[in-house]
Amino acid sequence: MSLVRFATGALGNLKQTAAVAPSSKHLAKAMVEPLRSTARRCVIEFGPGTGVMTREILRCMPADSILLAFEINPQFVDYLRSEIPDERLQVVAAGAETATAELDRRGIANVDAVVSSLGIANMDAAAVDAVFRPLRPYLNPQGAITQFQYFYRIKLDQGRVEYFNTGSLMRRYFSKVRSTRVWLNFPPAYVITCRGALTDVSPAHG
Ligand SMILES: C[S@@+](CC[C@H](N)C(=O)[O-])C[C@H]1O[C@@H](n2cnc3c(N)ncnc32)[C@H](O)[C@@H]1O
């Protein structure tokens, strides 16, 4: 995947893209590794971009599985549809917050794993809630959700450094949250792995 392709797609909306370059293969492998200990019949990806995680997810999925990838950038949607011709991959040109509506439309009641590249630090509380809260009843109890973040305890907002605790945020939705660092990425990133969807989720984070 070319950096140019990613940069061209990202230029229109840097806040939405939340990255200056596609993730490295090392980060993609770390994001997908927790999926190996769960079933992988139905996997959801949020924010596939140019598909570095998508390809890695498909590598570990069985033949009769489905990967629903939600992407809001039309340039990335076109790119994924033309460059990854895999019957298991369904690229949905819609936001992550529409995932459960899409699952209902397809008659899918169980999701085994979610791989999210959303820039959650730059989303407002209601937007994060709209993504993770409705997914809860669909998640396989043994399933895993992975999310990456460049910083674990801060966020950059219009050049200002602000406190933002990724772990606290994800603990609002999941009982087990752990993080690992991936140095071989630009910039280095944390992979946050979440398991055990909570049934009592407060509507917003602080
Ligand atoms: C940080 S980039 C990650 C791209 C790719 N997964 C990677 O790791 O190189 C975030 C991606 O999420 C997409 N995105 C942002 N908000 C979204 C939303 N609400 N629903 C689905 N995709 C979204 C952006 O268009 C972008 O492709």
C-alpha cells in the first residue's frame, strides 16, 4: 500500500483520518494477534483506511467467515473494494456507529471480534458511546476488541496537550482492558485489547 494513496485520502479530513501514515505491518499484526484466541466467523473492522489491518485480519479468518469493514472516506472505500477482492470482505461505506443496524440488516446476531482504528481520543463522548455501547449484546463473550492509540494518557487537540485516559474510557465498556506497546510504527502506538463486554454501561465518558 502506498503512502501516497493514504496521504491523498487523508488530506480531505485529517481529524477524521487521525493519522499521517498507514499503520505498519507490526502494528497490524499486534492488533490481530488477540483474535487468534477467539472464534473468527464474524469480525468487524472500524476505519480500515487503505487496508493494512484488513489484509492481516483476512489472513487469520476461516474460509466461511465474514469481515464487515466500516469506512467513511469514499476514496478508501473505492480503494479497498478494488484492491482486496476477497469474498469474505464486505466494505460498508458508513460510519462505525451504524454497525448494529448493518448486522441486523444482514441477520447477524454474533460478532467474534472487532478491530478498531478509530481516532477515539478525538471523538466526543457521545460518538464513542454510539459506537461501542450498542455492540455489547452482539459480542461473543470470549471475543476480543482491539483499538490502537498513539498516546495512552494524553491527546492532542488543535495543538494543545490534554489529559485523556484510553484505559479508563475502554473500561466503561469492557471488564478486561490491557495494553501493549508497538515501537515499530510511525509513530509508536499502544494496542489496547478489551474483553468481557459490560452490561451496565454509563452513557458517556468524562
Ligand atoms: C487512523 S486511520 C487508520 C487506517 C488504517 N486502519 C491503518 O491502520 O492504517 C482511521 C480510519 O478511520 C476512518 N474513520 C474515521 N471515522 C470513522 C467512523 N466513524 N466510521 C468508520 N471509519 C471511520 C478514517 O477515514 C480512516 O480511514
